[in-house]
Amino acid sequence: MTHFRLLPSLASAFVLGAALIASGGLAHAGDGSTTMFKLQEGYGGPGGKVDGELEKALKDAGPGSEQATVTWVKKGEDVFVTTVWMSSDVEEKYRPWQLKCSTVKLSPNAKPELVVDQLLMTKLGDPNNNDEQPACHPFIARYDDDHIIYSYGSNDSPQNQTQTYVGIIDHMCNEVTAPIRVSNNANNNQGAPELAVHGDGWITAGYYDNNDQRTYARGLKMEMKDGKPVLTKMWNKTIVAPSNIGRPAIVPLSPTRAFLCAAKGTQRPPEMGVECALIDSMTGDILFKSYIAESKPSNDPKIAKYYNQPSVALLANNKVAIQLVESNGAGKNGNDKGSSLSHLFVVDVSDDGMEIKASKQNVGPYQTHPGMCAAGFGATKAGDTGERYVAVFQAPITGAGQPSLQYVSYDPVGKSIGIDTKAHNFVAGWYGDAGYLANIYGHNPNTQGRDFLRCVGDVPNPGYGVEGGYKANVKTFTAAPHAGRETGEPKNAMWLGLVPGVSLDPVQPGPPEWAGNPDSTGSGESSSTSAGAGGSDSSTSGAGAADSGNGINSDSGCAYASGSKDDTTFPFFALALAGLFLGRRRRKEVV
């Protein structure tokens, strides 16, 4: 396989802003604007110095919000968009973080509204805060309109090792089935799950083992017993090994097939590359395994190529999009990060193997921790039937700039990937951070980077075609939750952007706009439906007490996007500034 290297430059950093200006993005909000919700304020956990030591404060704290995951269900005429994320805006006894859940309701004749506000899903860990991972790395997926499957990692166990759990909630964040442990070794660190929901009761959960350095897949069966869904563990198989950083990316290719990719190698970054496999979802049998990209390790950053951070999205007719990040490994022995370059592949998958049909590199304005999902997009009146696109979702690793969602097309006849940076590139929010604050706070301050972006396409708009309906020209949205620090707040808030997808008439990308009331976020004091891995708990929790303490303040060296969500103009220039940091970046200590 041949790879061509193109490092981002200052000129390319202006692509998104210039493209949106050219497309008329400054002219109006209209149906082409991203609909915005602020799900959590930018607070949570201690900040500043503890006993005169900055590192101690960072270890015992969190970045506010991170690692969001999203899905949707339909109930009658209404659609409910549910977001789950890691939040450090919790009571002291639950620190450093827990999982929170919020739901937005879309109706035919009303503006979208927040109907579940920061419900505390988990209350895990040691009250003395001896658990570094009480609830982390969540992932949710729609099973049907009554059940949402969710997974997460937690070291709330006698062995104090992170384990993977899977449970079921409904669209209002209420627990339906208490989570069960699905990882296979209680003495090892096993987490970072993703889920593939096949239907007919079958679910495949991927997770990775940091001790034994391998990526697993676990088969699960959901069955109704006495009117309630019950999860049963089936098979468990090693899929990729060795794997030091083998966070799995997985999609359901069919009712009986799961497609999984993970980084392979004993080092960070992985010296072997990224390997993918097709799995029989009922038996766990591996039907094939092969590399999508092989690393080329070297002590010379000029020739070294390491492939990592896979994400996958299911297109049509057994086509799968795979996104990877290439680095030169310059920062593997320290916190001085090397270059990052994204690669996008479209592959044809069958039981006999996968075939690369097209590839593209340098997609989008940001190149680190990108996300991706499949989505319908296009104007049906313009002759486009709303075919499958890849929605590449990115935010600046510097925390300075705005998140971007780029719709990318695939032509099966010409076997080519198409990118329109003018009409198909949407700004997904006012503020974005793909890992800056998540790097600073946590168990390993300044040496980690754990935030990852996820989105989900094809969210139906009940107002489509309805006289007086909300954005009646837009048939579907792509839901894009993300963390980002608003000016004046010490930490990252949690945002949800609903980006236009399929529409009747063409839409022009415009500046984000509020869904309704700009002060729609509440205190987060909701009834907790689950104590997570420790069993059910129906008690009330003051989950969202905002901590106004000494977080990282606005003049501390942590940059944020210029401009305000209340501005009528659009701060495109922040996107260009963020590009300066893409080729090579250094994490800065904040004092």
C-alpha cells in the first residue's frame, strides 16, 4: 500500500473558514445552521493548586466534560436524541467523574427542547476518591425505540481494575436493565468499549485489555423475560493481538457479522499498524483479519509512519469507511507531540476479506482524535436522493477553534472519495476541544489525551414538511456532541449540535444558532437511575453542583475560540488560528 504524506500548513488552516464564507455562511442562519444545546456548563471538580502543588490538583480533577456518545429513538411523532458523557461536575464523593445523560426532544410543531437535564447515571467509586476511573469511556447504541444499549469502563471493583460493563436504558435515561460485567479478567485493566447492535437479540461488544495487550470481542444476547430485557454473556474471543492501545472501533455489517478495527503493536504509537477483522456475531468466529495500514517504525521522524485511532462507519452494500490517524512518532518519549495526518478509506467487506476501493488523506481542518459516522446528506429537489455520506467530525486539539463536520461522498462507479469544502462543510458548534483539557487533567496530567469525538446520522426531523415545523426543509440531522470551553468558564462545557443532513432544498452552511432558550441548562439535580456496576440505586442525587473554585482560568495559557455564541457574526478566524498548531504541538503547563 502506498501512502503519500502531506502535513497541514497555515494555508490549509484557512480552508474551512474561507469555504464557509464563500458558500454564504455569513449571510444567514436559516436551515443550514447547526442547532445548538448546552448540556452542561463548563465547571466541575477542583482546580488551581492543592497544598501548593499543581500536579496534585490535576490528578484529582477532570476537565468538566468529555467523551460524549449519542443516539436517537422515535416515540410516536416525536424523536428523542440522547447524549451520555463523562462529567467531573459531580459531588465530591463521586469524583473525579461519573456518567451523565441528557435528552433533547424533537416534535413536529415545536422547537427542540431539553427534556432530561444531566441525569446522573452512575454513582460509582470510593468516597475517598481512590478510584481513578469510577466511570469512563461510555458508548451508547439504539437497539430499538424502547431500548438503548450502553457500555462503559469502571474500576469500582474489589481488584480496583477497570472492567467493562453493559446495560440498557430508555430514551429518558432511565435504567431498564442493570449493567453486567462483560470483560473476562477481573485482575486486568479492560475497558474502552464500543458496541455493534445486530438485532434479533444479538450485540457485539468490543473492549481492550491493557495488561495482556489485546483487543477482545464479546457476544451478548438480549432476551425478554417476565416482560423485561435480560442480557446474557455468550462467547468471548481475542480479535487483535498484541495491542498496547487497542481501543476497538466496531460496526454491525449485517445481522450476523461485526466488523472491528484496532491498533496493533506493543508500543505507543503502535509499531505494527491497524488491523481489521470480520466476526460471526453468533459464534465469535473470525472470518478474516488483515491490515488496513501497516506502520513503518523508525527513529527518524522524517520517514517514520505510525497508524492509530481507527474509527469505522457503515455505508451501503457492505461498504465500510475507515478513518485512521498517521503520526511520525516524534512525541512517543515525551509530551512534545509529533505530526498527525488523517486517512480515510472506503473498503468493500465480505467473508473472504476486504478490498480498498478508495482512499483520501488530510480530510478536514483538524487531524487529531477525529470522529466519524455514516449519514444521509443532500437536497432531494436538486436530484440527490439523500445517499450515504461519511460525516467526518473534528475539533481542535488545542482547544482553540470550532468543531467541524464535513460530509464526504463516495462514488462507487468512479471509486473515488469526494470532498466539497464549500457546500458540505458545517460548523458543528461555537467551541471545540478534542483533548486539550482532557490531557491536562486526570490520572496522568500532561501525558494523556483521552477525548474522542462521536456522532450519529439520520436523526429524523419530525418538523420536516410540516407547515410551521422546526426547519421544515430539513429531513434529517446528524447529532454531534462535543466538549468545548466557553469564554469565562474554567473548564469544558458539553454541547450538542444538530447538523442538517438530508433536505428538500439545498442548504448553505451558516453559523450555529440556539435551539431555543439560551439558558436552558439546569443544575443537573436529577434522580439517579443506576449505581452502575454496583447495582441499581433509585435514590436522589445532587449530581450537578457546579464548582466555581479555581479552575484553569481564561488568562492561564489555555486558549479558547474568540467570539461568542451570542455574536451575530461568525468567528471563522479561530479555525485558521487552530491550524497553526496541527503540524506540531506542545502541551503547555498551566499555572
